[in-house]
Amino acid sequence: KAGVTQTPRYLIKTRGQQVTLSCSPISGHRSVSWYQQTPGQGLQFLFEYFSETQRNKGNFPGRFSGRQFSNSRSEMNVSTLELGDSALYLCASSPQTGWGWGNTEAFFGQGTRLTVV
Amino acid sequence: AQKVTQAQTEISVVEKEDVTLDCVYETRDTTYYLFWYKQPPSGELVFLIRRNSFDEQNEISGRYSWNFQKSTSSFNFTITASQVVDSAVYFCALTLNQAGTALIFGKGTTLSVSS
């Protein structure tokens, strides 16, 4: 069974540009969550998508957005990139949303390392 | 507000030593879930354990054990007879049932095991 796949693995962008990251969850999983990991702030929740709807959102500016397709693949977009957006972006997938439906864990991908110069 | 504190930023041990990673959490909810994840240099987070708030039973899995104490809001992780392969960053995380699958992570503890 394939794991969570994130593409690309590495990305270098210039300030002011926009970027789109992709996440393919484990087959059959309907929930996809995104996290930003930086040395200063650690791991922070960005948003969760479940059945093509944003289920929950963390405390990030509107420049960060996402969407989910009917096959559960998800993309996140960051517009008007800032130097502080340089981070490892991790995607996690789960069969369902919430933890009362038999979800036992969130499965993480290897992340996309974004560098903004 | 919910919060997870991992006070130990870095720990260095020699192989075969036992090591305990501390995790203290804050929440006013009565139903919540606690996790430990391991992050090796490759970057992906590897699930270690999940514990429900209504289940305070401690757990042992091989060299790993977890001590969950609601009275002190702690969920500590002990590695017995550490090995070099245990070197990684370890994260404790908290989630609420109504928060979807959003995880609130601690800042992590970097464990270095030398031979």
C-alpha cells in the first residue's frame, strides 16, 4: 500500500511569487491535513480537508489556501511568498476526520522543503 | 487554549542508557487524544502511539513505554536500552475530538544516542 506522497520534495522560490504543493493521501483516506514546520515555530497546523471541504483551519494568513479534489488529493497554495514562509510543509492523511470514527493515527508524507529567497 | 510542552530541547545519551522524554499538555476538554511521533532525518513523522483521555493504562511496546498521568497532565515516553537508531526528533501531540484531525504539537525533543 503506497504511503502519503508529496510533490515536489524541494522547491526554491523568490519573494512575491506563489507556490502550489501537492499531496496524494493513502488510497481510501478522505482526510488530508497540512502542517508547516519551522525551526522557530515548530510544527503548526495549517488546515484540514475532508470530502473536498475545509474542515478546520489554523492561525495562518489568507495567503495560505488549499483545496481537495474528488479523489482526495489535496493542494496547498501560498501566494505572495515571504522569506518567513521557508519551511518544511508536511501533509498527513487519515481515513476519516476526527478521532471517534476509528481513526488511529495520521500518516505523514516526507514533506516539501520550500525555500524562499 | 490547548498547549503541549516538551521542556527538553535536546538530550544526549550513550547507547544502552534509558532515557525519558517529558510531555506536559494543557486542555480543558475532557475528551482528548495524545500522540507521540518520531521524526528521523528523512523528515516524515512516524507514529509511535496514541492514547485516549479516558484510558490511563500505561503501555509498553518492546523497548518503548509510555506513562500517562491525568493528575499531572503528563504523557512521558521512556526508551529502555537506547540504540543509535533511536536518534531522532520526538514530538508529543494533543488533539481534541471536535477539532477534526488537527494535531497540536510540542516543540520536540532531539535525542542523540552515541555508541
